[in-house]
Amino acid sequence: MEFSFHTKNNFIFKLMVIIISMISPLIMIAYNSEIPSLSSYWRTPLQPLFLISNLLTSLILITIPKWKLSGVLLLILTCFSVEYYSSFHDFVATLFFISNLYSLYSIKKYRIFVGVYLTSVLWYPDLLWFEIHAILVLCIYHLFVLISYNKIQNKRN
């Protein structure tokens, strides 16, 4: 059995994953803004939110051809907690954020998001705010793509 997200019925599911991915870092920071990174929420009562939002996002990314690597890397960094596998987790997290940059750049549509994504490095020297900025940019990018794809599908039908 093949797992596919290329049907019209999955628009709502993908939209919900994007919304969850956008608001979960904001919920986490509202809960405790003193934590150094989003991965550190593994050690808090918000661990299920961290795990579920990352796993759902990984599931979506793995189904998108130019985003498969990002999806796999997100899954790996989620499975290897910063608490027990700090160096490996940090290495995979770095690869995840770099792979996102590559995916954003390799797709010509909405390439403006590359610059916006990169500003997170300049504006937010703090790791937590860098991650939140980068995640919000990625969510908005995928929201644009999802809506654009849905409009094209609706015109075809």
C-alpha cells in the first residue's frame, strides 16, 4: 500500500499540519521562553506537541520530491533527543536547516523565501528565535505552494 498525499481530500490535512507547525513554536515559547532551542522542549510537558508537530511535518515533507531530505532529517533529529544525543542531534539539525535552504533555492517559484529564510541567521543570533523564524518562513512558503497547487487543481476539475 502506497502512502500518497496527492488527492484533493488531503488539502485540509496538509493545511492543518502547516497551521500546527506554525503555532506550536509560539505555544512553546509562551509556555517557557527561557529554553535555548525548540528541541529543548523535549524535557518539558510540551514534549508531545514537539513530537507530533515534527512527525506530521516530516510526513508531509517526505512526500514532496525536493523536500524528502528535509523530511528525513527532521524525523532523525526528532528521534534523537538533544538530551541524550546532543552532538548528533545538533549536527542533524544543522543539516536540516541547510537542506531547507537548498530546497527553497532549487525551486524557482517563490524564491524570495530564500532571502527571508537567510535573514533569520542575521537577525536572530539566539538559536531559539532563529529556529522559530526559519520554521515560520518554511510554513508560509509551504502554505503559498499548497494554495497555489490547490487553485491549479480546482481549475483542472
